[in-house]
Amino acid sequence: MIFYCGCVHREQNEDSDRTPKNIALPIVKRDTTLKHIYITFDDGPLEGSEDIDDAVRQEKINVNVFVVGEHVLSDTQMKNYYKLYENNPYIEIGNHSFTHAHDHYKRFYLKPFAVVADFQKCQTDLQIPTDYARLPGRNQWRLKNIYYNDIRSGASSADSLYRHGYKVFGWDVEWQHDGETGDPIQTVDQMVALIEKKLNTRTTMRQNNLVLLAHDEMFRNGWEESELKQLIDKLKAKGNYSFDHLSSYPN
Ligand SMILES: [Zn+2]
């Protein structure tokens, strides 16, 4: 007579399970730490601003723009682009000065009081709704608990702006562009790698937070084909990136 019992016989178990017991299989661990990325666009409005406005609505991501007063007031189209920014809930507007130093930075920063006046003119003329500032040509930070200068020139001006109530934001990573064509220099994959490296090596200003600098003129070839869309899609696919406004930057 054969008796069936509910337990698994030892011999049977050993025969059927051929997986070696003491070899640890490699576990691919997905990084689930939430990373905050702050995409910032400088120098607008310019050709390309319309695409940025469109893009962030489609992608539903938060970005910051740092605008130049002279660019806004240069013609009707640029005024309209600025209005697009003002009416876009995904965009936070900051101040990038009225004149952009006319690209003569060293001379501009010799007179901190004139730098403050230049920012104040931009602030008033455009009715900029935040007190966020970014210095033309300088990566300098002045927040409650962050003080950073890339070089000395501009440091006194950054101090003066901070004393006048501005929060001065620099950046962790720049997506560089060709001065003539406006085209991005690094590829999308290079940028993704650079962003991940900065975050993983904890060399951003704040851990798990990364401020990316780009410029309006880089993405004027239509959103669907743009490198910016590719970058955003690749970061989104990782599943642990949050696209945030600088108003939530930890400080
Ligand atoms: Zn600039």
C-alpha cells in the first residue's frame, strides 16, 4: 500500500532542486533615491523660448528661466515670448540682469552698485515675480547657507545683490552650446552620464539636488526632435527624478 503525505521527501527535494545553494547571484539594484533636478534656462527670451514654453507644458515638468531685460524689450515677438513665460505655470522666472553686462563681464563687475542697479531695473521693468538672480557669466551662489564663487570677479556684486534681498543661484552642471550656432555641445548620453556622476559622487552643491544650466537658444529646432526632450525622457525613464522649481531648492 502507498501512503501519500503532505511533506516533501528529502531525497526528492535534493533531486529536483539543482541550484547550488551557496552561490550568491548578483543582484542588480536599482537606485531608488529621489533626485531633484532643476533645469534652468538663461538669456531668454530668444529664438527657442517658444519651444521651451511648449515643451514644459507637454512634458509637465517644472523649470526656471533667468531672463535678460534688454531681450524682452527688444521687439514685439520677444515681449510675446516673455508673456508666454509669465502665463506658464511650469515656469518660474528669475532675473539675469537688464544688460547681461553687454558680455563684458570683468568691467561690469568692477562696480557692484551699478550691477545692483542693473538687476533692479530688470526687476522693475519686467515685474519679475521672484527674487531669484543669476549673474551673467559667473557661477556664484548666495543663499542662506550657501556661499560660492567660481572666480573672484563678481563676488562683491553677488554680495551686494544678496544684501539687497536677491537669492543668487549658480549651477552644478552646464550643458554647453556652440556660440555661433547655439547647438548643444555634449550629446544627450554624455549629459545623462554627467548628471548621474555628479549626483552619485555627491559633488553637487546639495546632495541629491542638481541645478542644470542650459540656454534658450539651444533648442529651437522643434521640440519632438530636440536633445532636451531626449534628455528629459531619459531621466524620466529612470523613475527617480523629480523636476522641480528653484523655489523648493533646499537651503
Ligand atoms: Zn547669460
